Amino acid sequence: MEPRLQRFVRTVLLLHICWLWSGQCLSVRFTNQQSLYIIKGQNLILQAQIELLDGEHVAKVTWDHAARTSGKTSTIAEFPRKISEGRVTLEQQGATLKIRDYQAADAGIYTVTVTDQTGQKQSAQRTVQEYLAVHHVSVMVNVSDSGLHCMEAWGTEPTFTWLHEKVVMTEKVGHVSADGRSLYVSGTFCGHFTCVVSNKLGHSSATYTAEACESTNRNMTAVVVFLLLTLTLVAAALGFILWRRHRRRYNRRERLREPFEEPL
């Protein structure tokens, strides 16, 4: 009895809510309201959440597509009367729409309309767009704040990476903004700065070339010269020590060869 009582109470509460909402007991929605990006050639899957009272049932589900390019709206699938064919199929009593081999023409707004046995209708919409590769990356410089800004003409879900002289950016060179698009140089503004933009379909990059890092080259040259001079001095010192040892041995041999001339 207890489960039946709980079911009865829940039904009464839902009926009360429906009465307050002018009898609208049917609801349909998408769990994610954001735009859905699909890679060309993959399958598009849209799943609607349909909620009904106990004892209620779905009489009809219609899927409409408003094309992004032409703006024309057409019914592409319907449950249960219109049988799906070709690339479009319906599952779970019309709640799930599947389109095989997604193409650019499939982009647009998809509307699902659910009708119950009383004729009440509820709809929900979801925007679908093609997942685009990253193209036409460029780097803009702002000398006033030593900032470099990465610009991409188009691309879906781009991620940004900054390189300095083909090495990933470090705090010693500069810091990157939270969105990764901007680089603010804190060290010497010199060398090659590269912005790499990537997503699921690949990557593209652009490089800004500043003045050559002469100070770094000079420091390296100075270090090399210092090391060469040090090695030269060490070699000269070792050579002098070896020469003195050889000279001493030679003098000892000469003295041993001289006749003993001191009187007894």
C-alpha cells in the first residue's frame, strides 16, 4: 500500500501543478541548451527529455529543421506516422533523432514538438553548427603594453599556446591571459613569438618577429671567449710546469756527468 500511496500523492501534486499552469502537464526539453557542434561526416544525435504524468502517453512527435543557409523550415521526421528513411532515423518513440553523415546543409535550428493524447503540445529547440577547423591565424602587437594578441578568423573551440624561439612560454619571458589569446612580455621584447591555435581538427600558427636578441648573443659570445682564454691560460701554466720539470732533470744529469775535481 505504501508505494501505491506515494504514487497517488505524486499524481495529485502533479495534477495540482498542472491546474496552476493552465493544465500544461506535458514538458519537453534538451538537457543542454548550448549550441551543438558536429564534425562533418560524423553522426548527429539529438535527444529530447519528455516528461508526462502517470497514465499519459505521447500521441505524436515531430522534428522540424530550419536550415541555417536558406532559412527554410521543413519536417524531417515524425513519430509514429511518418516512417524515417535515408540518413534520418528516430528512436525511443521519437525522443531521439539521429542523422548519419552530417553535412554543412544539416546546420540550423532543430525543433521537437510533442503532442499528448489530449492534443496538448510542447516544443523545444536546439541549435546545431558545423565544427570548423582553425584558419587564418595572425598576431597583432601592441607596443605600448608589450602585448601580443592572437587572432583567428574562424575555428570551433580554439585553444591557444604561445612559444618564444620555438619553446613553450615561461614566466621569465612573459605571462599569458586567462583565455590564452594574449601574451604580455615581461622580459626583453626580442626574438620570435609564435601563437599556435588548435582544436579537434588540427592546428594553425602565426609568428611575430621582433628585433634579434642581441644581448643574449653577446652574452654567449663573452662566455665562449672567457672559456677559451681560461683554457689557454691553464694550458700555458701546465706547459710551463712540465718544461721546468724537464729542465731540472736535464740539469741533474749534466752535473752527474761532470768529473769529481775536489781534492781529498
